[in-house]
Amino acid sequence: MSVDDSPGGAEQVSQLPILHNSLDWSELFAKYPVPDVFERTVYRWSPDRIRRLQSERFLELIELGWQNPFYSRRWSEAGLKPGDVRHLDDIVHLPIFTSEDIKNDQLENPPFGLIHTGAMALRGKVPLKVHTSGGTTGKPRPTLYGPLEWELNGLSFARGTYIQGGRPGDIHQIPSTNSLANFGWCVYKASHDYLGIIPLTTGSGVVTPSRRQLEIAFDWGTNIWTCFPEYLTQLAKVARDELGRDVRELNTKFIQSFLGPDTDNTLRDQLEALWGCPVYDHYGAHEQGLGAFECQYKAGLHFMEDTCYFEVLDLETRRPVPKGQSGNLVVTILFRSIPPIIRMNVQDVGRILYEEQCECGSYFRRMDKFLGRSDSMVKLRGTNVFPMACLPGVKSDNRTTGEWICVVDRSQKDGVLRDEMTVRIEVRKDAPSREGLQAHLERRLHSDLGVRVLVELVDEGSLAEIANLGREGKPRRLIDRRFVKT
């Protein structure tokens, strides 16, 4: 056998864009430590050291932005020139943008838009992956991931899982389909690639019915779940009604979920009682992977400070709000070049409550609960109402199933327009009675929302289709009929 014919010879050198060859892995893990190293290093850095790191990465990102026509055009139109942005404090001079700006860019420059200019130049040269948003506000938008973006997608989520207690050998069930949506992939990659945890990619209930999900969990020893709250309650019900078992028999170590505006922890308390384990809250968006997560102390969600820089801006003025006040979350993703994400208004409402050291030892800033989407906000008689803010009130009486949808209508009388919101709330089939329930819910929602709304009690299961319950994707909480022509 000649040298060139042997394995490893010249003929064995591949010209394909192999993922393993696309990154300097030592450099990657030096810049973005793996979970256990991260927990004892960057996660415990001082605020000043974290800020210096963010500023360094931000300035590298600005250089990329000027090379990207999506940004260079917007920044030039705002009167900026290269060199004007010199440190992180200058971020307030950059214009923000929303998902609608990306969608318009992609319509004008199909299929991926000018924002992906750098990525398209690498097509066929490096591994690329495409995912889409959930379509909460319309047609899903595609986003490309390069090798670095794809690794950080899983690595960031793995860090949160490790800090919450996930360890090698655990068995992690993921009832989210690995589709064009990012979520299921993100969680799978975290467990499989970075933690030595066995992922069970059962997919949603459409792919693996709830009964079979539970059979797998009981048979194979699932002890960690990542799942939306609504489906967790459904699984507990199916276990009881169809298997004659209690999900607490699983001895689940912990659950990762997305609790939304559960400001008084009513939803968390319900889930923890059902499952007999801690439930940790998370926040993320399509482009960023895991943006924030709770540690075991559950005292706010730690921002992933070395991968993302978050601001909170006033809904109307778009200026930074004082500490503790709510506003739109605006994210700059410090590792992304495919595509760069610089001051994207994700239109999620939140607030930063904590900047001091957490009991867990971290100085990473912490946000309060995700409070709802500003683009689904409804103004009723001068009051801003977020449909997701109904959650604590709906959960305040155990006769409800915890499911609801807000319907907004507009009427006109004597030339005066009036908007009204009706909150349709499901009542459990086994509720002993409905006496006083409507009045109680209307009082509680008035207190929580700051404005009177109507309550319509409906039967359990009647909102499944209209609110997208028990299906792939997020539940729908608003139907706005004010501008529908009849």
C-alpha cells in the first residue's frame, strides 16, 4: 500500500465544510467556558469585570455591523459614522429595530435579507443551519446559524441546566419537536453535547401522545423535563386519568419551564405541587438561545451576561428606564456574526430588579418575570393591558383550568368609541359550582390590570382550538376584533 492510499494520506484530506474543522474548539471554550468551568469562573466575576468583557465584545460587533448593509444603512441614516461608537455606554446612540424590520428586509431582499449578507458569502464554505421564529406575530422569519452560533445555542442552555442541578447520567425528556423551531434543538444539544445527560426527544404531544410520553418517562427513568406549563398540567392529568399514577412517582429532579408573568408564583406553586419538584423559570428568544434563567434560589432570572447584553427601554420614548421599572427588552447578542444582532427590540416586556450579588454567588444582573409582549398590548381607557398579565388572576381560583383568552371589541355609541375586553376563562368539569366565580375573577383582574374587564366562563376544553392549547407552539392569549371588517 502506498502512502497516499493509506488512511490519513493526501487522498483522505476532505474538502467538505466539516463542522469539526470549522471552529477552533480550544479558543471557543476559552472565550465561552463549558458549564462547570463557567459556573466557577465567569458566572462569579465582579460587575466591573463583566462590563469590561461586554464592552470588548460589543466593539468587535460594531465593526461587523459597519460591514453589514442592514446595519450600515440604518446607522448612517441615524447620523452615525464609523468610530462614533467607542464603548458600551455609546450603545444608546444606535437605532433599535424589531422583527418587523427583519421581515421587511427579507421581503425586499429574499430569501434571507441583507442582514444575512455575511452568511450568504459563506454558503457552501462552512456548515449553516436555518431556524424560524415561532410566528407569534405573523409569518415565521428565518435565521441562519453558523458553527459558532449553533454551538452557543446549546452551550448557553447547558450552563443554566448545570447551575440548576443537571449532571451527567440524568435523563432529560424534551416534549418539543425538533423542527424548524429552535427550542427543541437548543435543549437537546445542551444535554447531549455539553452535559452528558441523556436527551429523550419525544417531541410534542402531536408526535408522541401524552400517554406514551408518560410511559416512556416511567419506563426509562426521566428525571428532568423541559416543557411549557400548560402541557405539564396536561401530563399530570393524563397520568392520573389514564395510567392511574401520580407524576410525583417519577421523582423528578427539577423542571425547566417558561412561567411568563407569574408574579405571585401561583403557577409555579401549582406545578411544584403537581410534580413534587422545583420548577425553574427561563427567558429566551429565537435568535439568542437562552437569554436568562433562574438559579436554585429562584430570586430573578440571571441574564447570560457574557453572550448577551440586555437593556430595558421605555415603551414610548425608547429611552432606558430607571432600575425596577418595566419596558421593552432590547438585546445585543455578543457572539453572533451570522447574522449580527445589535439592539434588537424583541418587544417582550420585562424589568431588571437585581444588580447586587445573588445568594448563588453570581453578580449577573437579574430580571423579573417576562411580563408579556408589547406588540399585543391593548390600551383600555388609558391603561396599558397585557393579556399575559391575566395569568395570576385566572389561577387565583382552583375551579378554573388556568386557561384563558382575551377578546377585544370596539363599539360606538353617540359618536363615542369604546373598547372592551372580555376574558374567556375555562372552568373545570369537576368544579363543585360556579357560584361567585365570575364576580371573583372580575374583581381580581380589575386589581391586577388596573382597569375593569368582563369575564365569560366557558367549559373546560372549549378554548383548545382558538387558543392553540396542547399543540406545538405557544398558546394564543389575544383576539383583537377592533379592526376586523364585518
